[in-house]
Amino acid sequence: MKIVPGEIKTSQLHAYLLGSVAPRPICFASTIDNEGNSNLSPFSFFNVFGSKPPILIFSPARRVRDNTIKHTLENVYENMEVVINMVNYDIVQQMSLASCEYPKGTDEFVKAGFTAVKSDMVKPFRVKESPVQLECKVTQIIEMGNEGGAANLIICEVLCMHIDDNVLDEQGRIDPNKIDLVARMGADYYCRASGAAVFEVAKPNLSLGVGVDALPEQIRNSSVLTGNNLGLLGNCTSIPVITPLADDSRLNDIFKDHTHNEDAKVHALHSYAKELLDAGNVDKAWQVLLA
């Protein structure tokens, strides 16, 4: 499929974009108008873009359906402050309820059953039930168009951050399984970022991986190893020296069973190495591949 914006309906393009650029973190934005009315609404056009100064950007885009703007944007123009509350699994259904298009002046804190907590440095209230709340001043609003679907980039500087101690590990870092965040996908789908969905990819910041191009040709062109497997090997800072694998009966059997068939032996070695790589045992995988 090939899509050129402008050649299909905006609603169709919008659906393809949201289905492919995902998962997206959720900005649960609390704002207030000049009359003191609170508004609470989620937006998934959102991310963090810097830490000095700490900058977050979210976009209450113009509605594709009728080209109207959202109460959050109106409030931010009136009062250049916002609290961005992070959404975890415990509050996802309430967050979804708050996304209903209630009439202006409706307090979504009340409608969705959230507890409004006074902020320290801005006027909008925080969501007590949210695991992380960021009090922000709005530094700039950039309108990207005046048609339905056009973005309105709200650039926010974090003034104060509140973190629930219960989501921290013993080192004081945020534990992904404890914070249990959710993210937005396309259509009605969400993603829960905890448990088996969370995994680590080691990335050296100060040393360079040798790269897939530096791997021995037989490994690089393997019919068994996947791109992820090759990426693990290429991320190593050097190709290791072969050391004997003591008492490895499987390796011994591979050499014994395929003495006269080099292709079968290579396939078996690469299959064994793949299992080791998939289990995270990179060092032993190297020794099998270079045996």
C-alpha cells in the first residue's frame, strides 16, 4: 500500500497514522479557564523533548469531524498553564470517560471520579490518582493549520514534578512494572507497558559496537539468525577470542553428527546460537558461532 496525503480522506489518513505511529504516551492534561472552571482531557499526540529546560509538547489537534477546537486549547490560550498527568492501568477507564466531549464548563474531575489536588506552582489542579504529575507553564503555542486534523503544538516547560513513591525501586528510579503505564494505539486499542511487554536492550553510550558489517560473512549471511540476533552480535565492542566450551554435549553432538556435511553443521550451530541469543547469552552464542 502507498498513501500520499491529500489523495485520501483526512479521516482515513488519521487512522493510518495513529495505527502505525504507536504506542504513544498519553498526556492527561488539566487546564483551567479565566472563570476558574477545570477541564481534564487526554491527548496522545505527546512526548518529552528535552531536560534542560525540561520540555514537553502535546497537541490538541483540530477535530477531523467538524474542524472545531478543544476546550483544552481554549483554556491554554486564556491561562498559559497546564498539569500533565501520566496515565497508568489503574485509571485508564476513568481517563477514557474524561475524553467524552462534555459541554464547556463541565468538570471532568467530577464526571470521571478523580480527586483534584491543588498544584504548588500553577493554577490547574493535579490528578491525585495519577502516578506522575507535571506542573507546567506553556511557553508557546504553534498552530500548524486551520483545517480539520491540523495540529496545535503546545510547548510546555516543567516547573514541578510529583512522583508517587510507590512506583520507585530501591535505587529511587521509576520501575516500569510498578508505574504500569498505558499507551495509545490506533482505533480503540491501548498498550499496557508492564510485565512481559517490558524488555531491556543494552546500548553502550561511550563505546561503539563493531556493527553487523564487521561480522564474519558466514554469520552475517546466516539463513537462521534474525536481524535482532545480528544486532546483538554487532552491538558487541569486539569479536571475542574463541575459548573452549567445556562439557557442552550439544556442541559435541553437532560436530559428531555432521562430520561430513558442512552445511548441516553450520545450520545446527547457528540454530544453537540463535537459542542462546534469544535467551540473552551473547558470550556463549559467540563461542558456538566461532567454534
